[in-house]
Amino acid sequence: MQTLLEVDKLTKVYTQGNLLARINIMAVDRVTFDIKPAEIFTLAGESGCGKTTTAKMIMGFEESTSGVIRHNGKPQRPNEQVWRTEGVQAIFQDPFATFNPLRTVDRYFFETVWSYKLAPNRKAAIALIDRKLKAIGLSYEEFAGKYPSEFSGGQLQRISIARALLTDPKLLIADEPVSMVDASLRMSIVNLFKQLRDEFGVSVLYITHDLATAYYVSDRIAIMFRGNVVEMGTVEEVLMAPKHPYTQLLRDSIPEADPKRRWQGKVILSDLEQEEYLQQGCRFAGRCPHVMPVCRQAEPPDLQVKGTLVKCYLYSEEDAANQC
Amino acid sequence: MEHTILKTEALKAYYVLDLYGKAKVVKAVNEVDLDIKENEIYGIAGESGCGKSTLLKTLVAAVEPPLRVVGGRVTYRVAGVDVDVATLSDEEKRQLRLEFIAYVPQGSMSVLNPVIKIKDTYRDFIESHISAQQKAGAYELARDHLRELGLPVTILDAYPHQLSGGMRQRVTIALATLLKPRLIVGDEPTTALDVVVQRGVVQLLKDIQSDLRNTVVLVTHDMGVHANVADRIGIMYAGKIVEEGTTERIFADPQHPYTKYLIESLPKFGDKTPRDSVPGSPPSLADLPSGCPFHPRCPHVKAICKSEMPPSLRQADGHRVACWLVEDGVVVSQRPAAQVSGEGTHANVA
């Protein structure tokens, strides 16, 4: 099957300190994944795991240190405006920061229409905007001439999705689109992604730390930890039968809305993020309940276990061979 | 039976603003009755803008204009004596804070002073409450306290920006519990944190609670956290507590349509059935709809909902609901009629 977006060994190194005392932090370390047409792919992990940096590199906002990003098999050039050439659009975390509070929201829509030459005149532009707004459950009359403060956070986030849809994108990059929205209104945004995938064939790169909505909405998921993808596969496999100890910890830590299933046991938190980034071998070794001496010496290989990619020594090459 | 430690009666706290000569009243807390016991974790849940944080401000007696308490009262039970908060002087309030009631705020970055080390913040806290002779021991007290909570002692020499978000939040909780308060009030203490870190912070709060056997009032919009820690939950909507009950009862058998939406909109693992958000958006507290404030969003709305606010009805097991549907005996959670018959026994406390 054809891939829409291919990310191949993408790496970003940030350097801290001066010439004499320099530390290199691998914010994104050889991240490899692909997104197929009409697919919702989730990139999940804690803050500081490199998921937003990955998104920024795909958007061309950040230059990669090494690695290749391919759109429909074509490599992305440095600083390429992928929103013009490849139909990639972004949705950001905070809908109140997306729009200027002193400008009416419809002006953003007209600006997009004119700069992409999507409509020849104002009447056609309004018809186009109205059509896109209908998809998110609003109409042009309800929204024309209003300022961002007149909408709720959930509405404004859906409006920002409608604006991204104006150019008929093939891929939406949504960076934490629900984390600033009330839990009671989150589903309206997540459902919208499903609808876009099913009705318009839009693919979504859904970046989140909320695994419950990730499970609900996505087809495949990659779990990132300190710059590495530690587990990748279908959501059923990864979230219902997690294999990597970090995924297991993450899955167990989600507070489930069920008083009968409360947290059991204790968690150990890392005191310093930086140490984990600089750690040799597996970066989770310091907190892993199944840690072995080999984990601290060399980085674990990527193994395919039952169709899921796992980066862990607990699984051996034989496991991978037997189960294939 | 545990004693009541914190009580509010028909509490009303409004923001009174003067806009171009026209008074604008934001009814953030509107007739709230709470009865919080010793040794319990009480959760308050609701959407943003429902008045949760304002309620907490009145509970800790940090009421500053434009916020005004316009009716009702807040009572603490300090050392066996009921104290009306409105009668306290500023000095008495200062004494009660930290020793009796402690507040854990949300944004830990803006709470800790960024230009002094954690140990200096500790010293400030200790010196404001401990007599001069004991001041020399302040550093030891801080160290012992951190060790007791299982936090690394080295953080005392760090500046706030050197700590991760989760560690800062745990330091904030450690500071709030330094003098072993009887009542800890947390305003979204885990919101902006990662799930694993959130679990660590909640774990710390729970450990402290079971150790001190005191009371925690926890405000968060995350129903998952409530399900995990709270003994009782109050659901807040537009400045009112619309439903209150034990955690088990709220999750197993929510009665108010709003509570039902809140719980059913949460995605669950292993269940991909389509879920819906609460329709519409929360009302503005400055311009509340008539009658029940939830009626414009309610799928079961009736004529009476639009004109009159339903009374808060207490049922036999202490469960409390303010909804006209429940009074009729037509409970919105479409259960068999046999189970609903118990509704007739409740007494009206409103």
C-alpha cells in the first residue's frame, strides 16, 4: 500500500553548554514510521519525549540533524513549505493562542482563501468557508464577525480544524489538540478526526499524551520515550497488550474512570530528565522493573514481535522469529 | 462517625464588577452546601468556568475584591470548636493557614519564587509560623520532612527551574503539608502533568492523607483522578453542586444528566463504541439561564426546568441530586422501574 508520509531515521540533536563543556541531547533519535492515506496515527509519550520536535521537523519549522522525511515517496527539502507543496496542515495545542484575540476569526479564513487562491470572489469564498464549517457543525452566519473570545475552547479548536481543512489537506498534524479543551468537550474534536478520515480520507498525525483518546480514535500508535520509539503497532496490540515495560507503566498509570479499578502499587519517578537522555543503553533502565545488566550497556535492538515493533531486551530474536 | 471539619451553608460568592457604571455580577458560587468530614478525600469536579476555583478561594478564606461573599457562611472546626470564617481577623487567618488549612495551587512554576533556592522558600514558610527559638532547626525540619515523603534532600539546594514539573508540584505539596495541616485544599494539583508523573503526585498526596488522617479537598476536571482517589465527589455546574455522593455511587449510578454525560463521554480501553461530548457549551456565569442552569444542554428538558431551579434532594444514603427528573421518580439513567422506587423515601433538605 502506498504511504502518504514516511519518516526515516529522523534525528534531532540539541547542544547545550559551551565549547569546552558540551552535552548533546538526542531529542529525537532515529525515529522511523509511516502514515498511510486515510489513517489516524498517534505519536504518544510524556512531555519532553520528542513528539513535538518530530512534528515540527515534518512541518519544516525545525531542521533535522539527519534522516529523511518523504511525502508520497518524495524527499522533503530543507525549509520546504509543506503546507503549500504537500497539503500538510497543522492544528496546535492552545486554540486561544492560535487566533489573535483582537481579530475576528473569519479574517483568518479569508486570508487563507486569498493566499491560496481557493476562490475567485467573496461569494465563492463564503460558500467554501460555509461548506468547511458545516463539516465541524457550525455555519457561516454563526461565526462571521465574531472574536475568538466569543467561542468556547472546544468550538475554537474545531474552528481551527475547519481553517486547516480549507486547502483540502491530505495530512493533518494535530499537536496535543485536546489537552487545553475540557474533558467533557474533548470527544467532539476526536470524533471530528474520525469523521474526516472516514468521509474525506484525510490522514491525521495525532500527537498526544492522552492514551485513552488515542485508543478511541487511532489505527496505529507509536510510543516515544526520551527520543526513541519504544513500541509501535496497532492500538489494540500496543494498548491492550503492551509489551515494553514503559508502555506497561504508562498504560497502568492512566486513571480509569472506574472506582473499582484503582491504581495498584507505586511508581518511581525520574528526578532528572537530562540523565535519562544521556544514559547509555536503554534509557528506561533506571526505572525499569525488569532491568538486566545488558540494558545499561548497549541500546536494545528494534524487534518485531507479533507485528509490533518493540525496543527491549526482554524479547529476543527467537521470539520475533517464532511469532512471525 | 467522623466529625465535620469544613461546612458551608448556602454559600454565595459573586464577582461584582463595575463596567462603565453598569454593575456586572458573575455568580461563581451560588448556594453551595458542603459538609466535609475528617479523614476523607472529597473531590469537586466540573468544566472550566463552573466556579470550582472560586469555591476553593472562599473555602480558604482568600476572598479579595472583586470577589465578595454575598451570603451564607463557611465554618471550620478547629480543635473541636466551630469557627465562622467571616469573623476571623487577618492575623487569625494567617495563623490558621498552613497549620490548619493548606492550599496546593495549580501552576507550580509560578508558585515557587524563581530567584531563591527551595531551602529559602522552606525557611520563609517555617519562619512565618514557628517561634524564634526554633528557627535554628528550620533547615533540619525541612530535611526531615522531605526524607519522610521520600523526596531527594538535594532539591533543597536547587532553584525551581532546575526541577522537573512533577518534582516542583511535589515540592509544593511538601511545603503545604510541612506543619501537618488538618485540611489540604488542592486546586487541579495534577492538571498539566504527564500521566506517570500525575500518578506519582497523587500517590504522594494520598500517602500524606493516610499518614496524617486529615481531609483533602481535591478539585480537578479529570474524572479518572476522582475515581482513583476520592471517597466522595461533588459535581459542580454553573456555581452549584448538582450532584454529590460516594465515588462508587456517582460512577455506578449517576442521576443528574450532566453527571451522566461527564462519565459517559470518557473513552475507555477495550471499548471503541462512539462517544459524545456534552452538547453545547457551558453557560456564562454572568448571564445564567433561568431555572436549572443545565436546561439548554439537557436532552430531557421539561417545562419546569426552564422556570425553576430544582431543589437539592438528599436520599437515604446521603446521595444528593438537584434535578427535576429525579424528583418525579423518572430517573434519567434508564434503569428498570423496580430500582427507581427507592427515590420516594428521600427527605427534602433544601
